[in-house]
Amino acid sequence: MNNSQFLSTSFFQSDIWLFSIYIIGTFEFVFWLCNSFLICIEIFDFPSIDKYRIQKHKKKLRFQPDLIQLMKKETIRHQISIIILTPLLYYILNYFGHLDIQGPRPSWLTIIYQLILFILSEDAIFFWTHYLLHTPWLYKTIHKKHHIYKQPTGVVSILSDPIEGLQNQLAVWFMPVLLKEKHIFTLCIWIAIRVYQTVNAHSGYNLPYVSTQYWVPWIMSGTLAHDFHHQHGKWNYGSFFNIWDRLMGTHRLSTNYKTN
């Protein structure tokens, strides 16, 4: 084997390569699996599903070509950025601790404990940074780009100003970075949970069983809360839970939503 072949083989077996493949692969699989379903029910009318559409008073997005074009353009930009920036995340995670890529997975007790930490940390950081982004200057300068979509759908979850994109990544990765020991298996589960949660929150459909709000509406934000946030440009700033919104008096839900 010559040097170039050896270097190529070594790279494709390296931790940074495997990390990038696992993280990007998990993100893309969950993101496009969920959005393929949402795109399908956007293109085709299924009365049994359409009755759960939250903003029934508005025409479907497929009849709004300008918004569709903007979504396509911004989605491509995001897909390119995730490929470029994911390797940098590998170095950040290792700088503040040790990231295990090829070792045995940790115990389920450790995985569950860390996932709980990730969720609680993300929810708190997201609420307060999101709340801050709704102050007049930051909203006009940064956050308004995300609120162009008053009738959200799944891909809208990743469409925002680059500075806001960093805010979202800070919330997602703050606790994983702080932990001294983390495993790629746990991080992939975390990515799957977070992607599913945010795509669902932006889906525009209050589907039974698949929405967190369906199961525990008294504590989970869910689709109804975040759709209401996009319609009005305020209230419901939380991510996973509505606890911070209740404490701050910013929890609101529409009283007009019906499934028939």
C-alpha cells in the first residue's frame, strides 16, 4: 500500500471522520424522514390528516411559491453549513473533555442521565436566548428572518439567521461540551431527540400520539404552542417544556383550534 492509500484509509477510520458521519447521518436521517412525511401531506390532501392542520384558515404552502423557493434556498445553505461545521464540533467536544467514538457504549443508566441533563440544559438556554431574541433590536436584526414563516412546516426549524443558528447550537451542545466523558452513541440519540422535537414543533399539524403535547400537555410545549408563537411573533418561547413560559407569564395557546 502506497502512502496516499495509507493516508486515505487512515482518514476514513479516524475519529473525526466517524464522528462527522455519525452526527450528520443521524441528523439527516431523522430530519428528512420526518420532513418527507410532512412534504407528502403538503402535496397530497388527506382529509384524515388535514383535519389536524393548525392554521386551516390559510391556504397550504404549496400554493405559496415565493415561500417555497425561499425555503429551498435556505435549506440548501443549511445543509452545506452542517457539513462544513460538524468537524469543528468534534474538536470543541474533545477540547473540554473526552469524546469516545469507537469504545463500548456506556451503560443505559449513564445514557439516560446524560440525556436528561442535555434536555434540561437545552430547554433553559433556548428559552432565555430565544426570549432575548424577541427584544425589539435583536428581533428586527436577527430573529425576524425565522419569523417570516408565520405558517411553519418542518424545514423551517433550521431556517434562520446564522447568528441565531449559533444560538441554537449553543443550547444543543452546551451541556455535552461541559461533560468530561461523552460517547458518540449518546450524542446520536440526543441529536435524534432534538431534531424530532423541533421538526414536530414546526410541523403545523397537531397530530395525536406523535406530539409531546398530546401526552403531557401540562408540561410539554408541543406543536400547538410553537405554531401559536409563529402566528403571533411572541409568547411560548420554550423548547421542550413550558415551565419557563409559565413562570414568566408567556404561555399562551389558541382557544380556536379544532380538529374538525
